[in-house]
Amino acid sequence: MLSGYVRNRRLRDARVLFDSMPQKDVVSWNAMLSGYVRSGHVDEAREVFDKMPHKNSISWNGLLAAYVRSGRLEEGSLLFESKSDWELISWNCLMGGYVKRSMLGDARLLFDQMPIRDVVSWNTMISGYAQDGDLSQARRLFEESPVRDVFTWTAMVYAYVQNGMLDEARRVFNEMPQRREMSYNAMIAGYVQYKRVDMARELFEEMPFPNIGSWNIMISCYCQEGDVAQARNLFDRMPQRDSVSWAAIIAGYAQNGHYEEAMNMLVEMKRDGEGLNRSTLCCALSTCAHIAALELGKQVHGQVVKTGYENGCLVGNALVGMYCKCGCIDEAYEVFQGIQRKDIVSWNTMLSGYARHGFGRLALTVFESMITAGVKPDEITMVHIFYALVNNCHYCLLFT
């Protein structure tokens, strides 16, 4: 019964049952602990852990994983130091946490202390250096690695790509004893990044079984090159699509000035039953702003509210921009107020709206609020303020 509650994330019921149990064995304690861990309740997991009369490797590994997943690496490190006989999976877990947060010094220290290493250990460290752009360290570990799998080889391809060394990346790619879709995708993405479209297309066509990611990379590639027709051709040929595929083609149409096609694709996407994600909604709002399609923008706003993205920074900024460009300043400010964590783009977008529509005093009020909130103005901010003052000379003295 306890395990059933935990599996279904009914943690309150699980805890009531757990507390009422006259006798608990280590399995019961671990079940309650794992429930909290899987739901991200780290403090509650620690409370259960501390009360356990007997702990086994599952208990220790579970709590360590909770700290790593939540980014509480300092506490995870202290837990790790309190015990000496950790299993290999736990060493890899903590090292992976360090790598994920670019703490490569701590990750390498842990790697060097490991009593034994497996291919996951080597791959984690090589990938960390590759993502950080440290090609020399990645290559050194790659050459020292006693075992290599497809992830090891792909990490090196990625490392060379990150440093713009596409010929070296292709050499490693060609030497791979076996390749998977991610290996092809790393190489194709490198060609796309450095505008070698012919090489990207050639390698894509050589793939025995391209996955959705492969198709999406090529669609984005053609869109960036302005060849929307070829991008649409690929999109139509895809055996299956995901939200990224739709976002890529909609963005491609919008970025290349084909606004009507972008909106048609948005409608088709909804008809196809694909959920709207942040990227797709932003593209739709940007398109509405470009063609001043206020009523359509309001409909997209309705979809934003349904998905719960309205208070997020990315979609919220796009909404503010759409309303500003359509001349609906009050609606823009209402959305702006609802953004929970405003970034510099949020403030600049609202400033631009007020400045360009002649609301100099309101622009200065927003600017003062921005300073009070501790957000540092950038060059774009000052351009908007200057524009507001030039077009509203009455407030120049006030600003001074």
C-alpha cells in the first residue's frame, strides 16, 4: 500500500500510513524516502533519512541523488564526505552534478579520487570539458580512456565542433567504430553552425535512419539560409514531428517575412493536436506584431493563458511587444506587470512602447522603477530613454 501511494505521488496519504505503521523495516523507510526524492521534496527526504535506524546503499544513494538533482551540491558534497564506501553510481552522480553546473574543478578532483571508473565516469568528464570548450583536456582524457563507447566518441566530435575544428571533428566521426543518430546530429549541427550547408545536407542524406532531431536541425538550417521552400519540403516529408519541428518551420516563415504562412502553420499545428510550446507562441506573437494583427494576437494571448506561460519572462516579453506594436499600451503594461521575474528585455520592451507612442512621463516612471528594482540599464535602455525625451521635450528638465 505504501509503495502504491508513493508511485502515484500521493505523499500525504503515504506519510499518514507510514507514521501509523507499528513496525517499519528498511524497505518502508526507503519507500518513503524515495517518494520525497522523486517529488523534489529534499528537506523532507533528509528528515526521513536522519530518522532511519538502519540505512543501506539505497538510502544513501537516494538522498545524494536528491541533492544533486536540486542543485544543492554543497550539501551533497558534505553527505558524500560523511561516508567512505560509496558505490560507483554515486561517484558518477555527484560528478555529473558538478559537470552540469560547470564546476569542472570539483568534478575533476572527484574523478581523480575515484577508486574505480567505468565508461560513464570517463564520458561525464570528457563531455564536461567538451561543453566548456577545453579541447586539450577533453582530448587528453579521450586518449587515456581505457574503454570508449559511442558516447565517448560523440563527445569528442562535439568538442572539436565547439572549437570550430570541423575537419578534426569529421576525422573523429569517420574513425568511429559505430555511430548513432546523436553522432550524426553533432556533426550535422557543426556544419550548420559554421554555414557549411552542403556538407550538412550530404551527411543528413547519408544517415540510415534520421531521427526527429536530425530533421529539425536541417529545417532550421534551411530557414536560417532563407530557403523556406526547402525547409517546408523537409517538414512535409518528416515521418513524424514534434513541437520543435513546428516551432522551427513557423519561426522560419516569420523570420523570412512570410507572416501569413507562419500563422497558417500555427493553425495547422493546433489542428494536428500538437501542444503549443513557448517557442511557437513567441513566433506567433512576433508575427502578429509584425503585421499588426491585434485580434489574432489576442487569440494567441488566450492560448498563452491556457498554457500558463503568461507570467513567464520569454512569452510575457513577446506579449508586451505585440501589444506595444499594435498600439495597445494599457494591455501591454498589464501583461508587463504580471511578469514574475522581469529581465532587461522586459523593461526595454515596455520602455520602447511608451517612448514610441509619446508617453514620455510613463517611460521615465518605468525607468525609475527599473533602477529601483536593481536592474542595470544597457545601451538599448538609454536609446529608448533618449527617444522618449527627444519626442517629449517637456520632460527633459524633469529627467535631468
